[in-house]
Amino acid sequence: MADKMPEFDGKNLQAYQTDMLPVYAPELLRQAELAAGRAYAPYSHFSVGAALLLAGGEITLGCNIENASYGATVCAERVAIWSAVAKGLLSPDMPPLALAVTAQPCALCLQVMAEFAKPDFPIILPAEADFGSYENSYQVWRLSDLLPRVFRL
């Protein structure tokens, strides 16, 4: 399992995200699928995993963690983002490069992503939920496609 991807040189974020996508997307999806295997989902039985690629090439993982109160449940995407923040690897000044997730992100997770990522931030999903072989089997959405109206203060 790779724990580091090609590092971003800081010159052109959009070019890196586009040009390097075929390199990092399959591995990020594999990492997200592994993270989904660690989910704690005794109520929904719906496991989700996320893999967040950071500017330094590091990857933080997240999985959904449910709670009997339901409101205390957290999604995989937020776990990955908060983990990166806790490690000092993510801030609005150090935006992430990409996120792979095994299920469509909810609006709450998209809003959390918008706190740290640019509108063209790539969100990588498996094509037609086909897990296992991702070489040319993924779809990419931009944050602005999924959350066109971000809440800002």
C-alpha cells in the first residue's frame, strides 16, 4: 500500500490535478476501498472509505463511523480531512490535491471540503461502483460540480 504519491511542486495546481490524475486516481481508489473495510457501520451496513491526497504527497484515510444516536455518525471524507488537519498536513493555505471516495459525498462533506479545497478540486469515484480494478474505471467530479453554491462567511 502506497502511503505517499508524487509530490506537488507548487507551480500549477490545476495542471497537476489534471495531468497526474491517471497516475494517482487508481491508487487513491484502492486506498479508499481498503479504508472502507475498516468502517464501523453496524446500523446502515454501508461502509464508505476515503483517501485524501495532500500537497506533500501524503495520503490520509477515512472511513465512516456510525453511532447509535445517528447524529454523532461521521462520514469517511470528513474523517480523512480532519485526520490531515490533526497531522498538520492540511489547511486553507495548503489545499489538498484530490480525494477518492467509494460513495457519492454528502452535502455536509462537500461543505467541509470547500473549507480547504479550491472549486476545481477533483473528487474521484469508482465508475458504476465497480471495485477492484481502477486503471480506467473511475469518474472525476469537481467540487464545484457537486456543490455549486458554497456557504461562505
